[in-house]
Amino acid sequence: MLAGHGLEALESCLASLGAQQSPPPFELLVGGGGPPEVAAIVHRHFPAAQVCRTGSRLPGSARNPLIERARGELLLFLDDDVTVSADLLERLAQTASEHPEASVFGGPNETPPRSSGFQVVQGAVLSSLMGAGPVSRRYGARHAGAADERWFTLCNLAVRRRVMAPFKHDLVCAEENALLAELRARGETMHYEPALRVYHDRRATPRSFARQMFKYGRGRGQLLRREPRTARAAYVAPSALLLYAVVLVAIALGGKLNALALAPAALYGALCLATSLRVAFTLRRLRDVAIAGGLIVTVHACYGAGVLHGVLVPRRLLRRAEEEAARWVSPLAGTSD
């Protein structure tokens, strides 16, 4: 687990792990920055947990020391802003036993029941096909079965130790996608199980949500530059949409706007409206139409801008990230039983 979303979130996450029903034997390793109170909170819930202060390391790099020291046959990755169902570990062990051919397991990260109205709409948008495309399975339960890297996110991902490889240490995000693409290239299979659910806190404000989407896109862009073979149409579509919007404005300023140029915009608007109405109908709140529409556009614009940034950012900035990661040296605190 990585900590870094605040002490309250950490308390809730650890409490949900401590409330597991009939779990298999497990150990807990926690990394990340944050105040000194983090270690005290962790050890109050799990006295034998290992706590690793990873400073300003990027997320993938911060998880690697934990992987090196973990002893379990299944490595379950969580973030501290999730709470888990009481049977998560039991179901994970059962799923892994029932599917020995699979090396990777995971399920959806859903919106917590206590969330605000804005967060609930946010979760509904992310779980819609128009909102998040093929990765919408990460945010809403789908049928169990064979999967690929589009189905999983690192706040709820399990990998068999025998196939695990280090995360790329210079990606700001999407480090799990790089790992899963590598495992897929090696012929490893993956299994999606909707019962392996966690509850992931959504962003509290439009601004923080926009930053999150930009970060996701930036990580994907870095990965596309590093591994072009991971490219899919859905990953570059938001960037293409953003560039189209820029071209459309330029055409309008030139006084040459016509119906043909506006046709894609009209289709996009219609799809956004249809999805927004569906979200509002599902949530039984008509006022959510405008919020859902705004969030859909935010996802596409910010993710698309992030992808372009990740693809085009100068290499020297990546080298700076690598140098920062290489400076970190810190022993684990605590013991394992």
C-alpha cells in the first residue's frame, strides 16, 4: 500500500483491512511520504507491518522496495484512499485458486456510499463508456472473465509473485499499465472478478478532478512514447478531440465555419447529452445532467492534454525524475512476523 492521501483516509483503509472476515495469512507493507504519524497509525492497526518512507519518489518507484521485501505468493496493491469489502482477501485467495492459469487479478473501484453528490456523479461518469471508454470497467462492475490491462488500476490489483516485475520508476502515472503490457507480451493471462471490489474516494472538487485526469493522461502519454505498441485508439481519441476543437476555433475565427466542420462537434455533443441524461436518470436527479456533461468534457479535455504533454515533454525532464528516484535510500521500519 502507498500512503499519502491524509491520515483520515489511512485510518479508514487500515480499519477495513483489519475487519477482514476469514482472510488467508497476509502481511502488510506500507510506503509513501507523509508525516511521522503515518507509521504510528499503521502500527496501531498492524503492529507487524513494515513501513517504508519513500520521500518524493514517483508511485511506481515507491512500490518497488515493498515488492522486494514482500513474501506472499499474491501481491495485492492498494492505495490508502480506498476501503475494502470485508471479504476481499478471502475472495482474492479463492479466485486465484479457481484460476491457476491467470497471473493477474482485480476488480472495480467503486464510489464509496458516503460520497457527496458531486463524487457520485463523478463515479457514474467514469463507469460509463462515453466517460472513460474501455477503462470504464475499472470504475463499475462488469461480467467476470478474461481481461487485459484496460480492466485494472493500481488501487486494486493483484499479481502472482512468480511473474512480478519492477514498476517503471520514471512514470508519473500508468505504471501498472506498463507492467501489465509487459506481462501480456510474455503471455501471462489476466482475470477480472467484479466481487474483488474496493471503494475508492473520488475527487472532492472539479479542479482536483481535472488535475487527476491530466495526470492519468500524462502517464499514458509517457507510456505511449516509451512503448508505442501499447497504443489503442481509445487512448489517443481525447487528444484528437482536443486538437479538433483547436482547429474548429481557428476555422471559426477565419470565418469559414460550415456544417461539415461542425458535424463531429454535433455528434460529440449529442453523445455527451445522452450519457448525461442516462447518468441523471440512473441517479434519479435531473440536476445532475449539467454536472455529468461538464465532467465528461473535463475527462476528455484534461486526459487528452495530459497525453499530449506526456508524449511531447522533453527527455531531460524524465532524466530529472530518474535522478530524483535514484537519490532515495531509506530502510524499512518495523518487522514482519
